[in-house]
Amino acid sequence: GAGVSQSPSNKVTEKGKDVELRCDPISGHTALYWYRQSLGQGLEFLIYFQGNSAPDKSGLPSDRFSAERTGGSVSTLTIQRTQQEDSAVYLCASSLARHYEQYFGPGTRLTVT
Amino acid sequence: AQSVTQLGSHVSVSEGALVLLRCNYSSSVPPYLFWYVQYPNQGLQLLLKYTSAATLVKGINGFEAEFKKSETSFHLTKPSAHMSDAAEYFCAVSEQTSYGKLTFGQGTILTVHP
């Protein structure tokens, strides 16, 4: 079956621009996570969605970052006024429910010039 | 707060040799523990997980890990390395009382020499 998909696979943007990253989770998975992978910080949690509950945004590094999940399915991570330190691979994962196996997408590589 | 330490950012072995990747965690309550593998330009793939059942966990591709509460460790092993095992490996934990958010170690790059 189809796995987690993310788009775009690569994004190059100029400093100060806004970007949107998309995640399509596995159908039927109620939990969705965003992580960021960078050379300096390793893999770090950003945000978690579970069904219709309020998301846990405790990992978002600044108020320039936001995310939404529409209809309990597709999620979009938005970074406003991008900075060079935002350059990283953004990974999305979904699972049937909390503590079940998280399936990761291939990631979006963001480069801010 | 829980944390994960992977000893050795790079490990090099010969094909056919034992693979040992070390992981230690800090948590007041034994967490759920995971090992993920990442091949170049790909996402993470789950190798195995410990969820308080058997302490010796078998995963895919011949890997296994043993949970040792007294040592707060969850080391990953494979008896005989294969060239295709070359990748980056991440140990991760999630608190049993949480919603499953993963805290990752810094990763270990495994190189396999012919």
C-alpha cells in the first residue's frame, strides 16, 4: 500500500520568503508527527496531531512555524520569513495511534539561501 | 526529561563481522525504545521496538536488541554484517505516558568494509 508521501522533495527558497511543506499520511492513521533533521541539531520533534484533538506544538522552534491538519488527513507545515537556520530535512510520520509504529515519509529538503 | 545517547558517531566493521551499536537512555520510568535505520536520501525505517514485553527484541534484516534496565541500555546487534547494512542508525525513546513523540539519539553511521 501507499506509504507516507511528502512534497516537494526539495525546496530552495530565499531568506525571508514563506514556504509550505505538505504531508500525506497513510490512510486511516490518526496520529501525525513532524520532525526536523539538521546537521547541528540532529532529529527533533516539531508538532503532533491526533485525530480532532488540539495539536501539541511544543517542539516548534519559533512563532514563524505553524502547521495544520485538514480533515484529519493531509498536513501542511508553514514556515514564514525563512531564515538560513531553517535549512534542514523536514520529516513527516504517521501511525495508527500513539505508541504504534511511526511510518516516515522521505522528507522535504529545505535550503534557505 | 528523557534523553538518548548513542556512543560512537561512526562505527566501521568488516563484512561478516559482528555489528554492535550502543544506545543508553535516561528516564525515570522505562520508556518505549526503538531503533530506526536511514539509508541515504530516504526516510527512517523501523528496525525493531521494545514495549515492555520480552527484553530481547528481534527485528528486521537480522538485527536484534536487548533491553537492560539495570544498565539503561538498548544496544543493537547483528551477528554478521552485510554490505547492505551500511546506513545511519538512530536509537529513539518515547515515554509510556506520552502520546508517542520520539526523542532521538544523534545517530551512528555504520560503514561495512569488504
